[in-house]
Amino acid sequence: MSKVICDITVSVDGYSAGHDQTEERPFGDDGGDGSGNRLHAWMFDTPDENRAEVDRMAAARAFIMGRNMFGPVRGAWDRPWNGWWGDDPPFHAPVFVLTHHAREPQSMDGGTTFHFVTDGITSALAQARAAAGGGDVAIQGGANTINQFLAAGLADELRLHVVPFTLGAGTRLFEGVPPLELEQVSSRSASLVTHVTYRVLSSR
């Protein structure tokens, strides 16, 4: 059966980005240069060690993300922007971007098409499920978007990649989310990260 999977990298204290995010520093005060290079070093500096987790991330048949994860443009779409990932984004599947401002779908190389959803997370999930054709739907972030799905009881699984440092402030996972009942499915430690998967049983 298809699942709705939330997948995100966080610091030990639960932050996925720091304060003061800008186009030049999309992860803000993230303990590094603002590009997320320290948070995501496990993915880029030690890819072979974490190949299974990277492959699992890419296995979804449709994706959902918040507008902040798509790009730094705010308000109306006043200039071209097709995401942070270049002409061939890594998704290779439909991606549904939550936004308050309508925009025509944007097709990219490699099978990725960005669809812009203005009527909320329930609509985005319905569209993503239809596009996935029975496959899994991945909520890729950021933390604010994942928090909305967790709070609404719309997530089946939570995959955390926990990196061994603290940020102390920023955009935090579980902010505004009611208490959850989780069942640990798996965990694996690597040199730069600990991967933990939970089944979301219910919110209380």
C-alpha cells in the first residue's frame, strides 16, 4: 500500500535550518556557510555510506514541498525561478509546491514537473496521490510543511536524518505539532548521521 512519507535532515535539537534565510544563504545561520553543507554533509561528502537512504528518498512516485524549499522568491512570481536544482532536478517525478500564488506547471529535464498548489495541503496530497499512481508520496520539507502534515494526521511514516550538532534556533521540526504516537521501525548510524524511521501511529 502506498505511504505518505515525511523525510528530512535535522540537527540533534530538531532544526532543519537556521534563522535569517536569504537567497545567498538558503539555510540561514546553519552552522556552516548557509548552504546547508553541514546539515547535508552525510549526503554529499559520504554518499556511498548512505546510498540506501538516498535511494529511498528518490523512490517516491510524487513529491510535495513548501514554497520556501522551492526557492527564495516571495509574494507574486515576479521573476523566473525553477528551483535550486538546475535544469535536471533530482526528483524525476511530479512535485507539488505549496504556494499562495498561482503559476503554470513548470516541466524540467529528467521527468520532473513542478505543479503549484494554492488550495492547501489536502489538495496537494490528493493531487500527489493521483500522480503517484499507487506509489509513495514524499513530503520533502521544509520543516514547516512537514509540521502541517503531521499536525493534520496525514503522514504514515517519518524518516529523520539526525546530524551530530545543535543549532539552538531556526526552523524546527514538530513546532506546533500535537503529541504523536510513533513506532520505531529502523535506525542506522553512519559517520556523519543517524537515520531513524518511525511509523506514525496517531496524534493525541
